Amino acid sequence: MKAKEWIEILKKRNPEEVVCIQMWVAEDVIQQSADMDEKISKKETQKILGDIENSIDCNYGVTWDNIDSGI
């Protein structure tokens, strides 16, 4: 989901309400790829994040293992 979509969803919520959101961004993928000595493009980071979002296991969420596998 794009950030602007999350922003629109959150605008409709009570700002005092507690929510739990796990957020991974391109910088996370880029840093992890650098730690793995892999070079990836910004476009590749978007694909990796999209693929992960489309296959999230709701019992476990997203982990660094998912990021590593995507890279």
C-alpha cells in the first residue's frame, strides 16, 4: 500500500485512538541490501516491498528474513 493510502485511512481515525502499524520503507531495504553487499535500485526496493506486502503471513508479519529473501 502506498503511503498516501495509509495517510487517507489514518485521517479518518480518531487521532487519540491507539493503532498498531508495522511500516517498512525503501530505506530499510536499501540498508539491508548494503549490509548484504547487494546493490539494488530504488525501483527494485518498491517491487520487493510490494511483493512482501502481497504475501504477508498474518500470523508472523514482516521480518528481516522477508526483506532478505526479497533482496
